[in-house]
Amino acid sequence: MTIQHDPFATHDTELKDLVQRHKVCFESYPIWHVPAAGGRIAIGYELDLIGTHDHPAHPPAAGCIECRPVFQALTTLAHGIMPPNGRASRYAIEPYDVALHFSPRRKMRKDVIVAIDIVHRQQFDRSVDECEIHCLAEMKEKLKALGAKPFQW
């Protein structure tokens, strides 16, 4: 019998360590769609995982060599909190933007962000339904259980 190893399967203690090491926070926003007829419809959510450098050897700069481990840690965390794939919603990690982000909420610390989109698996332009709401809430609860903070560290 061969055991398949999931490269994204990580124990909670390892995820908790990543959260502490990179002072991970999270925020979420609706994803809006503007139909041809006008107006706007919330069709899903973006969940941002926000982390900072762990004892950088030099001041962080956008795309620096020390940003990559932060991005990798946040990506590992993102995979660790995603619900199973068999739901009506799908989850996509947006490409790395190779930027540092600053927010007054976090005292302008130099942050790296990994964004997870939570949208309908089919008919993307439908209004948010219970599945997206439930999936977002589930991911936030997992983040809190791992020690991540809403908005600021």
C-alpha cells in the first residue's frame, strides 16, 4: 500500500508557528461584479492573509529575497485553511504581486499579502449565497484557531 503525501498538508502546530513567526492577520472583502445592465452584485469574497518578515537581515524591499519565505508561509497557511473541494464554491490563490503593502491598521509595517478568492464554482456572476458565506466564516475560524488576528497583530 502506497501512502500519498499531500505537500500542502501541514500539522496545526506548524501552521501556528508560521502565524506567530510572520504575525499573520487577515481581512476580507466582497468581490463585486458589474453586469451589463448596470449596478453591482457581490459574487464572492477575497480573504487576504497578511504577514510580515521574520527578523529580516536588511530592511524589507518589494520582492526582496526575504519576501519569498513570507509568501511561501502564507501560501502554506492558505492551503491549510481551505475547505474541501467538493463544495459549490471554489477557492483560488491569486498570483503573488511582488509588492509590500502598508496599512495604518498595522502601523504601516511592511506586509506581504496572499489573497484567496472564494467564488461560485459555476455561474460566477450570481450573487453570494450560503456556500460562500459559510466557507469564508469557516476559513476565518480556522485562522483564529491558529492564532491569526483579524485586521491587525
